[in-house]
Amino acid sequence: MPIQTGRLADLHMHMYGSIHYLDYLRYVSRREVDWWPYEAGYSNAYGEHPPIRNVLERYNRGDARAVEDFRQLFVFGDSDGGDFGRFQAKYDLLITGGKWPKFWRGDVEFSAGVDEVCAFIHMIVARQREQGIGYSEMRMKLGPGFTHPQLRTLLTAILESYSEYRDSDIQPRFAMSLPRPDPWPDWEVVKEVALGPYGDLLTGIDFCDVEEGHPPKKKRELFDEVKGFNRKNPERALAILYHVGESFNDKSLESAIRWVHETAEMGAHRLGHAIALGVDPATYGLHTRSESVDERIDQLRYDLRHRDGLRLHGVPIDVNGAEQELRRLEIGDRDRTLQLHYDERRLKEVRGRQNYAIECVKSLGSVIEVCPTSNRRIGGISDPKHHPLVRFAASDVPFVIGTDDSGILDTTLEEEIRSAIEIAGLPKDAFDEIANRSWPSRSEVLAGREPK
């Protein structure tokens, strides 16, 4: 596909999170919805009952003020930030108002849910066209619980909807998000559809959702399977997109950095967020974190394997001490949780580890997907000088800017790029350079379908 000069490319966006609040208001106001699940989650997260029923009733009566009231319920803003529970509560407005929950209860036919997804696709693409976007890669996790034929039907319908734009000024693509616990059944469907009539529009697989408890190393076999598929079918090669280092409450800062590095080593083409790789450790201050014995064992093995590179970045590795600790942990109780304390010295070493891992990611060729507003609101990075983009820009590691959830965050790609320029302290005329980074980082290019 030729580069469309003057048009933008959004490489990190989730389908449902990209639905604009006005489009969703018009859609949901015409439906009968049991709002109880959303109301319960919202009340738990915010400590107050959401007036969704009243707002929709007023909107249907023609009350213009109801539009702004709905936006307040829908959009996850700066005042909500830093609390994933609140983000989920607002996201549940999308889920509860849609047809999927009713499908799972058996109240709606599967075909109605498929039609809804396709309708949303056209709403999103229309908004993107208005915003000057010429290419986008939407992702969505289609499960859980679909049968193989249902999953194939839904994925094919999505791609068929995208095919309507083949000859237009915007080219949407799809990356299917696979479930972290067991991606294999969905991968079988992906392989089948990728070789079908619309397979050229399926350009990648993605891993998102809850990161904790799912070490990247457990996906090594799948990564190798994807690489094998790509070698056999170069014209339908799929990029590997992997959210990592975005949320890491269950591990040490060292292990969070390691997860990003290991994912790049395994062959991920683009890394979603990778906050752990670039966030200023001062964000966390002096504190204590917990980590499983298995994670600590993996970290010690990593330190021993990379000790020379770490030392060059100011991280001394006590080889004898690490080996002794490793032996103790390997023969001890593996169900324990370890407490790790961070003082100024250790935080300084974390910075050195980040610098080393960044250099490794650069050499491996993985591209980091940065979503500034998402990082600020969902990731809770309120101080711009602590934002990972500052380190990424200074180190010249490959990165692109995406919107993540442009609808629920009420943002556009143009706004995200301008925000990135401000955060990183780049020249104001850097817009075109930052925007154009996305074109050679498209999945078709990174996976080898198109030349670099």
C-alpha cells in the first residue's frame, strides 16, 4: 500500500474503546438495557450511583444538557486517572449497553452481536476519516467462550467490513487479541482466516488485558509458531503485538523491565506501552514491592546471563551472591512471596537496567507503542517529567504514537502526537517526523509483507 502523504496512521487502538461517546449515545439510547451490572461496578469504584437511566431518559426527551452528562459518564478523564478500577467501571458502560452480554445469557442471537460489532467498525472508521487518518490497526479480543465456527464467523465478518474500504482514502486493518491464559484455540482460527479471502486485512496478533500472572516466557512456543507460519506464508505474515510493562503490581521493577526485554528477544514486532522500560523510577519513591520466588529466580538467571551488559550501564552484579541466592531459592519453598525494598541506590540501579534494556530493544528492532493520554490517565503517570516518552525520545529507541482508547479517553491521534511532542520536549515542528514514524512500523512492514 503506498504511503498516503499528509494522512496519519494509528497503530495502537482497541475497537470498543475507540467508539465515540456521541455515536454510542445515539446507539444505546434506542435500546432496552439492563444497566444493573454497570451501575453496580460504577458504584463500587466511585462510591456513588451513576445516573445513566436519567441521562438517557432526558436525552430521548430532547434535553441538550443530557449529552454532556453522558460524556461525563462515558469519558475516562484526568480526574478519574490512576485507578484501573475506575477505568473498568467506565468501560463497563460500553460492555453493558452492547448486545454481547445478552448473547452470553442466551437472550440475543449470535448474528445480532456480529452485526453490532460491524456497525461499530463503520462508526469508528467514519470518525477516523474525519480526523485525517489514512491507516489504522484495530485490535479486539473476540472471546471468551466462542466455538470455533462462531469465532471464524465473527472474525470473517469483521474483515469483510474492513474490505469495504479497500479502494478508499482510509485503510483499516485488524489484529486479533488472543487470550493470555490459553491462546492456542484462537490461534488455530487466526491461521485459517489469515489464508482466506480477507486474510490480507488481518495483519497481526495481539496480547492485551491483564498482564500480571502471565510471564512472556510462556508464549515462546506460540511466538515460534507464528514465525513458522510467516516463513511458510510470507504474503500473509502476521506481526506479533504484545502489551508488556504496562501494569506490574505483582513484581519487582527489575522483573518488569526484564519482561519487556524478554518479549523483544522472543521476537515481538511492537511492544504495547512498555512503561516499565522508561518511566522514571522516582515516580515510585522509596518503597517496598513483593514478588514470587519464581520471578526472583528468573531475575537472578537474567542478571547472570546479562551481567556484562548490565555492568556497562552501572549495575554491578555480585555473581557469587546471585548464584548462592539462586541455589537457596531453587531448593526452598517456591510458594513464598519475597519483599524487596527500594532505596536511592536501588532506584539508581533500576535506571541503569532500563538504559541497558532500551539499548537491547533498539538492537532487536522492536518498536514501542506509546499512548500519552492512556499512560497519564490509566497508567497514573501524572508528572510529565516522569513519563517514559522522555527516556524513549532521549535514547532514540524506535517508538510510535497511538491513541489506545480514543473514544473512552476522548482524544484524537493528532492530539496524542502534539502531547508527545510537549512531553518529550521536542521542537514544535516535529509533528510530521513523529507522525511519519508509524508508516514504516505498520504490521505489514514489520512482518515482512511489504519492504521497509
